[in-house]
Amino acid sequence: MRFFLCICAFSAVLSVVYGALAIYPPNPDYPGHCYSKETGQMNYGEEKSLKNCVRANCGSDGSIQLASCGSIGTKCGLTAVDPSKSYPDCCPQPKPCSEVSGVL
């Protein structure tokens, strides 16, 4: 049982650290580049910030890795996405319980 709880806790930490990830395979119509409708054409090694707090990285194989905020549950709620910042600084953060009325 203790091992199971450790695995659950470790998984929760990874979801906060890594957020949500998606990988788009290489697009054969764009040899030597990465391409998706969301990112447009990208050069190998290029990184782009997209709307909604998403970061896109172009891999050397032509694939695109998208990273966005993970979801976490907190007792006192989360701040809103901050569109003025780049990923991961734009991700919602846990609110201190002292800022939420009625929660101790």
C-alpha cells in the first residue's frame, strides 16, 4: 500500500512539473522543417509560444512537441492563465488559502 501511495504522489508531482504534452509526427509535405496548423512552419530546434499558454518545440526529426499547463487540484483554487507571460510562467498557480475567504 505504501508503494502505491508513493507512486501516486510521484505521478502528481510529474503532472505539475511537466504539465500536459502532445507530439505531432513529422509532416512529409515539409521536409527539413516541422509543420502543423497550430504552429505553421518551424525550423529544427525552434521554439514558439502559442496562445493559451502552450509552447511548441520543433524536433530534429520533424516532430512537434507541444507543452501546456497540467491540471492540479488545490484546496483554495488557482489563479487565471496569465497571457502576458510565456510557458510555463503563464500557467495557473495555486492560490494561497489566506486569499480565499472562508477557507482555513
